[in-house]
Amino acid sequence: MSKGVQQENSAHSRITKWWIILACAIVMLVLLFLSDTLGRADRAAVEKGRQEITRAQYEAAFQNYQSCMIKIGHPIQGVTEEGMVYQFLIPKAAEDEGGEACYEQEFQDADVAWQTQDFVAEQSQAA
């Protein structure tokens, strides 16, 4: 192969590599954008009550939360129900000892989804 043909192949190879790198970068940016957009859409759906859950799912999530709080040594107290929504008390010390994590992991999504469903929100306002 002549030197000119080798240089031309080398230049073509570099250009091809740059196009591949650029295409990969664009794909990654698109995927990042889509994942962030879909994540925001899911959060917005929960906030607007579009993610519906059943009463049984709400109760199961609350039971999981109660179990978690017992495990960390801070059982939930004063559990009542007003307008289809659980009301309860947790010790202040529980916040620093895993109580916040228990709520976030076990009950928060169900709690928000349940309370923002139209029929629950109406009952809560009436109570």
C-alpha cells in the first residue's frame, strides 16, 4: 500500500472514530434526558393522585412502616384514622435513629398516592 493511501485510510479511520464517539455521546444525552423526564412524570403523577393504590396496599404499606419502626425501637403511637388517612405519633428521637428512613422506604409513596386520590382527599377535607 502506498504512503498516501495509508494516510487517507488513517484519516478516514480517525473521522469514523470521532463520529462513533459523537453518536454515543448523543445517545447517552438522550437517555439521560428521557430518564429524568420520565422520573419527573412519575413524581408528578403521584403528586396529582394519578398513581392509584388500593386500600389494601395502603394498609400493607402502613403495616410495613410500623414493623420497621418497631425494629428500630420506636414504635408508632396514637394510631387513629381521620378521613380514610392514618394519623399517628412518632417519638422525636426516631428521626435521628432511622425513623425517617422507615417512612421513606416503607410508607411514603403509598401515603402520598393514597392521600392524593380524589375520593380520599374529599373524605379528608370533610373530616
